Amino acid sequence: SMPEKILLLLPTLASGGAERQAAELARHLDREQFEPLVAAIYGFDTVPVEIGLEGVRLTSLRKPLGKLGNFVALVRLWRLSLRERPAVCQSFLRPADLYLRIAGPLAGHRRLVTSLRTRIGGFWSAPWQRLERILWRLSARIVSNSNAAACEAETLLGVPPARLRVIPNGVDLERFHPGIDWRAPRAAYGLAPSDLVFGMIARYAPVK
């Protein structure tokens, strides 16, 4: 049988956490079962591709700037969905989630997987929360990388647990693996070899 097409939709392919997770998913899908197609909302001339996706088909909706650009990009996503007929459409980040929930059903797609990658309480505006209480019904599944965010989706947005999936961010252990001598860095900070040390590399922001 032919591999099933999987459409992955993102605002851009600039360097970012969600973008890199989507790229890892596209690169590691079993090509005998799935054919990934990665689509960016903004044109590659507007926001250049910063993430390597060798061997993965890329396309862009080439969204023009301005409010009218949203309509143009939605029509292009609708046409892309009709032409490619993906078995599953998955979006990353809220602008892509909104686009997919509008264009997907218009193209006859029901296997829509959207994302939830930030906390809600204290960070989402009241109008956006009201909109999300309606739009989550268009998602077959909502994937979150955080148990805390998934819990807030239940309590604040009314999303039933059956629609939610928590998949923590992963690390490619073949690419990132221990192997350096930690004695010198520990000594530089006055740490003993037996001291327990925690490290974090991230964007330090309240929403994170």
C-alpha cells in the first residue's frame, strides 16, 4: 500500500522549540507507512528556513502581510488539503491551529491534531479562551508537551481528557549525549565531584 500523507503545519520554519519538534517528527516518521509534508504559513522569502529538513517535502502558503493575507493563506491551505488529501493534519502553535481548524473541515478533513504548548491561566486573553472553548471541538486530538497545560485545558477550556494527549519534548540521544569531562566546569563553579547539579537550557519566560 502507498504511504499515508501527513501534513504538518507551522507558522514558520525559523529556529524554535515547536519547529524543531515538528522537524524531528517529520524526519523520523516511518517512510514505508507515512509521507510527511511540512507547510509553513509565511513565505520562505519572508521568514527563511533555519531548520534542516533534508528528504522532507516543504511548501509554503506564502501568506501576504495584512488582514487580507489571512484569507489568502486560508484559501491556499484549503487547496493544498484538497490536492494532497492527507490522512492526518497536525498543526503546531496557535496561529497554525486556527488555520487548520478553519481550512481542514472545509476540505473535508476530520483527523485534525492541534497543539497546546503553553500554560493558559494568566497568559491567554479572555477572548482567546472563549474562542478556544468552541474551536477545540474541531480537533480530533490536542497534543500538549506539558501535563500542567493539559490540566488547564480541562479546567479552563472544558476539553475532555479523551481529546488530550501529553507527549513530552524529547531529546535525540544519538545527537546529544554525555561525553565531556565535567571536572573542570565543576571546579570553575566551586562544585565538588559529589555535588548534585541541575542544568536547564531554555527561554526563561513566565509562560514557560
